[in-house]
Amino acid sequence: MSMKEWMDLDVEQLELLDVSDKEKARVKQHVLKKQRKAPAWRTVAAAAVIGIGAATATTFVMPSVASQIPFMDDVIRYFEGENGFEEFSTDIGLAETDEGVTVMIDDAVYDGTNITVSFAIETDKDLGENVHMTGASGFDVAGSTGSGGSSEITKISETRYVGLSTFTPHFENGEYPEKVDITWNPQGLSGIEQDVEVKGDWSFAFSLERLEGNQKLVNETVQSDEVTFTLKSVEFTDVSTVISYEQVVKEAFLEEWPSVTPVFRVTDDRGHVYMDGTGGGGVSPDNGKTFEGTTAFGTIEEGAGELIIQPIIIASLMSGEGLEEMELEPIVIELGE
């Protein structure tokens, strides 16, 4: 199907596969980390700088892919939920076709720590239910030393897929820039059940400004005999809550346990649970003795007066050979004006 035919497609004639409520909930939980949005929202104007892809492929630049392609416009609501992603994201509007496959980037948002990108794929053959990108399939952020995150691709018809990637880049100084420059160069698609792979060369480049947030300095320390943990700050944006911290581990403990990292249990005074045993990314300049990191979750529920952050230290021998868990005292953050 040509791009013109695709964009002229009548959405009423589009045959979509049935998707269960359970599958929708799973995607929202693991990809969007769905949270209800807070009552006070701000309009955010985050500019995207669009880069043209490789000359070997056909590139289309559009103000909004979702607004012009019927199936994308219909399916974005499936991911959207109540977390405000579409409302506060930047329209990217890039599409590139190679080897009969069109890959499109629709929207993206950078909350100061995490980056979320929505995209869609049209193929000329059925690749099955479980599809993943191959080659240099991850998003690369200029100046970062690497990133970690998750990506989900969901089939919505015989040859169409939609996806969301959420990732956290890591920077050597532990500080996140006001703007990030992102490239994405997937080189193929693989259908696991069908045992088929499509080679291609798609190339994208764009930039994102970070969402404006309200940062609350905390600098509160809790500790055990082996580990000292300091919660440095909490930043509230329109799509997420970001906590920044520092961990210091005694050398003798590191000799016994070569991997010592924190995970978090985060709740509020009204019983809402935001994290339960989830960690985040960070950097260590001295092989784990000191570690500066960040982690993020959704927006705070309306009516909450306190945020309760409990660090849980996981000491490990790695390779599944041993594990020790230490719960530190919770740190309580007042959420008043």
C-alpha cells in the first residue's frame, strides 16, 4: 500500500483484531506505568527538531502522524489511558519506508529523567503476534553512556502494529540536560512465531525539551551499619514524579556483596501504591562505593498529603548466587503547597 493510499484509508473499513481487556491493562501497566493525573495541569510547549533519515529510504515528515493516518489516530487511545502522555507530549511526525515496511514515530515526551516514544509499523506481510525490532533497535541519546527501559509492540491488524518505548538514559555526571538529542536506527523486524525476519534501514533523529517541573529539595539521610542513603530531591512534572538519591556503601560490605543497589516502596498517606520493589538507573565513579541515581513513577493521586519513600537495599553476589535485603527507614515528604 502506498503512503497516499494509506493516508486516504477509511477508518470505518479497517478490520482490527480483537484485544482483550486483560491485554490492554497489561500494556498500560508495563509500558505507560499508568497513573491518574493530578488536578492542576499546565500547557507545555516542547519543541521537536526533526532530522531527515538516511537517503536510501523514503522519509515523510508530518505535523502529527496520529492526526493524519486513521489507524494510528484510532489506536493511540488504546495506550493513552489517563496518564496525560498525549496531552503533554511533543508531536514528532516522522515516517520512513524501506523494504516494504513503514516505521513511524508519532509522539514523545521527556520528563527530565525518562523518555517515552510512541510509534507505529505497517508491514507488507503478517509477522505474527510477537514482533520485535532487530539490529540497532534501541533509542540512542547523545552524551549518554547507555540507557535502560522497556518497549512493547502490539499487533492491531494483520499487518499493522503500534508500540511504546520508555527508557532512561544515563549520563556520566548524573545530571540530566534540559534538551536531549535522540536517534533511532532499527535495522529489521523479527516475527517470533512465524520465524520470519524483515531486513531494512530506518533512521530517525529528533530532539526533546524536558517538561517543566516543581523540584522539592529534601536532603534527608537514612542508614544501616553498611549503607547510607540520602534522598536528595523530588521533582513533580505533569506526567511523572522523579526522585534523585545518593547511596554510599562501606568497602567491607562491597567486598562481601559486589552488587549493592536500592529499590523503592513508594506510597502516600491515602494508601495509594506508586512503586513496590522497583529501582532506577544511575552512575558510580568508584565501582559501587558511591552511587547517584534517579527513579520515576506516575503523578501523585489527588488528595494525597504525604509521600512515603522507603529505600530497600538489595545486596547480591550476582548471577543468582546470593541475595540479601535490607529495609531502611521510610522518608516522609509533605505534599502541601
